[in-house]
Amino acid sequence: MGLGEGAGGAWRDAAVREAVRQGLVTAERPVAGLLDVRAVRGAAAGLRAAFGGGEVLHAFAVKAAPLVPVLRLLADEGLGAEVASPGELALARAAGVPAERIVLDSPAKTVAELREALALGLAVNADSREELARLDALLAAPGAPRDAAVGIRVNPQVGGGSIGALSTATETSKFGVPLRDEGARRWLVRAYAERPWLTRIHAHVGSQGCPLELMAAGVRDTYELAEEVNRAVGGRRIRTVDIGGGLPVNFASDDVTPTHHDYARLLAARVPGLFDGRYGLVTEFGRSLLAKSGLILARVEYTKSAGGRRIAIAHAGAQVAVRTVFAPESWPLRVAVYDARGLPKGADAVPQDVAGPCCFAGDLVAVDRMLPRIEAGDHVALLDTGAYYFSNHYAYNTLPRPGVYGYAGGQQADGTPDVVAGVRFATVRPPQTLDELVAEGGAARVADLSALR
Ligand SMILES: Cc1ncc(COP(=O)(O)O)c(C=O)c1O
């Protein structure tokens, strides 16, 4: 789906204005996450359309937005969930995602987690030879499920993208069974041949920063291994190929590029056999489904000048934008400026820093950026932050998790917001209270350390 600059911007502006007018962002609660529900539905529908109607499970990567109502919204749109921890699994279950639509990936699954996953009937991707040995033991035990959905995650070792920390198919990556290492291919073919229950194969080449051709090369190598296994076994041992997620997001403008369609078309060209009906498919997209549907809206508390630089001190910093603050070259964000009533500020751009509320000097979300002149009481919006930002809080300075609100509303024939129908909000997550923060900080155990001698 393509949110045009006009439609996206007008909706965003209407949502910001209404969020301010309806008191979702105030002096007392100076930061919130806003999620465009219509755009989320559109992105999910676009993904489904891109990969067609065969046997495909689109398992949303819960790490990108660990919020139960978001998982339910995506489940309503036909998506499942990819989980990588007991917490993420609990969220997916709380959202009502059925077990057969949940995939468990993680490099550090405990025996208890594996046992529970098998008992629940989740699909499990073993990350290592050692984990496969644990699964051997669990599946040989009396009462073990007969219809387990188990695969191996391979690392096709096709190389990394522009963000090292998110490149999972490098030669020495911690993820999966390294496919090109000495003897690995032989071991993998034998592992499948010896286990009739090992029916899936998984790869996730990387996330933001990986070129599509690199991702497609990783999928191609994974598919070719599946073909080799099935030839060796003389049948359909591997029936499902899980291609992971990783579609990069354009953080530079409102254009949605590349699209899920672009990627599906490339895969069909590079790995045609994947789509001829012999294999079920699983995808695990996260960022590409939600990033462009979300923004963080924060009040500006002060402005000042230092060494000739204008600085706006706003309430969105590392606590909601941790990657941007600590790795700004890899995670630049667009900043939009609104006035005290939530109306867009126009011309008169000057170079400014936009700083957050955290007590360290690097807590900056934009440096020396040309932006409309910001004043105290204005609002700044960090755009494209619907995935991995307001949902992935960093608890520095005991700053509270902000409220998160979904929005929708009527639209006119030309796609612009219908102000008569209005913008409606639903709370996804209420803002964290001071009492909750104090409880989390151990208030119930206030004297326990003092009592230790
Ligand atoms: C195994 C796995 N699948 C899917 C994803 C989602 O990636 P993205 O949000 O880039 O689509 C990740 C991200 O880390 C992952 O590790």
C-alpha cells in the first residue's frame, strides 16, 4: 500500500491537532505514541496481497510492537505472530493469536520454553545443533506431541547490510546454523533425513539496512538447501520455508519504499520454485508493517542557545528513541514541528538541535537540523516511529512509559481527513504512573537491604 505524501501528512496533522485538543499530550503527560489504525490495516492487507493466496502465514515480529491491542488488530487482519521470548509469547496469547499461527524463534530457548512450545503446538525454529538435540530428547519423551512443527534456522552467510547490529547473515553471526561452514551442509541434510518431524527451514537475513538482493540471496540459498534435503530423502521432508522479515523502511519521506510487493516480485524472480505450490511459506515482517503508521508526539519544555546553536528541549529522547539517540547515523528520524495547539508550523526554518529529557549530553534526536523555529510550548513529532520506538521503552532516568493511542476517522473522497467525522482515539497503553514506577523500583522491599547484615 502506498500512503501518499498528501494523505499521510494530512492524516498525521489531523491526529496531532486532535491529540493536543483532546488532552492526550499535556504539560503533565508531555509525550505519547500515536498509531494510524487505518494505515496499519492497509499495510497488513498490502502484505497479504503481495504474497498471494497460497499457504502463507504472515507472522508479525512481536518485538517490533509488543502491545496486545496491536497484535489483536493485526490478527484481525489475518496475521499471526513471531515471538522470541516468553514475554512475547504471553502477549501474543493475550491478543488471542491461535497457537498454530505463532512461530517461536530465539537463540536462547530454555528446555522449559521448548517443552511449552511443543505442548501448545507452536512452530519452533531450532537455532543451533545443541537446541536440536534438546528437541530430540523432548520429542522422544513419553506423551510428546506427534505433530510438532519444527524447523532449523540456517544462516546463509550471504553477508551484512549497512547496520552491523541488525545483520544476521554475516559469516560469524550468532544466529542459526552457519550454512557455509565446513561440513555444515552435510550435517544439515543428515539432520533432516534422520528426523521425519523436521519439516521446516528458516532464515532471517537481517533487518533495516539490508539490500533486497542480499535478502533474496539468503532466501535462495535456504530454498536450495530445502530442495537438496528433499532430493536426498526422496520426498517432501521440508514442507515449509520461513523467510523471516527484514524489509527495510524509508525513514526519509512519506513514501513507502520498498513495498512488500517489490520484495515478493524480486523473490519470485530469484527463487521461482518457492512459489510453485510445493512449499508453505512463513514471513516474519515487523518494521515494514508498522513504522510508517506511528509517531511520537512530545511537548517542547524549553528552548535555549549554546555556542550559537539553538536547542529545543522536548520530552522525547532516549526513553522512546533509544536507537536514534545512541546510533544516530543508522537511525535518523524526521522531525515535524507543531505549535502549542497542535497546528503545523510553516516556513522560517533555522538550524536547531532537538534534545530529549534524559540527563546525558547525547540525548538528542536531531542535531543542527533545519526546522521551523521551535518555541517553548510547541510540539515535535518524531515520524515513522510505529515500530521499535514508543513500544520499546528504555527506562533511563525512571522516565515513564508514555501512553500509546491508536487513531482512525472518516475520510473524504480525495483521501483527506473528514473533520466532521472527526479523529477518534483508542488507548493502546495508558501512560505509566509514578506509583507504578515506584513499585517497579522495589517499593514493596524498601527495607530489605538495610535488614541484611
Ligand atoms: C527472527 C526474526 N524475524 C523477524 C524479525 C523482524 O525483522 P523486521 O522488523 O526488520 O521485519 C527479526 C528482527 O530482529 C528477527 O530477528
